[in-house]
Amino acid sequence: MRNTKKPDDEDKITESRMFYTKDQYKDLIKMYERAIKTGKTNFIFENETLTVPYAKYLINYLKQNGY
């Protein structure tokens, strides 16, 4: 997740990296599926608000990279 709570703090954002465990990946999928099922457009995951389309992208990206 991002290292900063200020989205316009570009230096910290460009230096940040996202790391997930396999359990977090599974939790992300569950949260994503729950959001789809209930018709939500975003949800909170690991203290970050994710949009449903971004979560879908993230899940696919993680899947392609060995999760």
C-alpha cells in the first residue's frame, strides 16, 4: 500500500511499493466479490479505499505475478 496518506505527495507515491501475502490476496478477492455482489463501487481494503475496477485490475495483476 501507499506509504503516504497524502495522495498529492508525489515523491512518496512514486517510491512506494505494494506487497501482499497470499492471505491478503485471498482477502482482496473476497472483498472484491462482496463489493460486486452488493453493488458497491468501492470498498476499504488494508486501510485504503479501492474502486471495484481498480481491485479487478489489481487481482489480475497479482494473479499474473504468481499469487
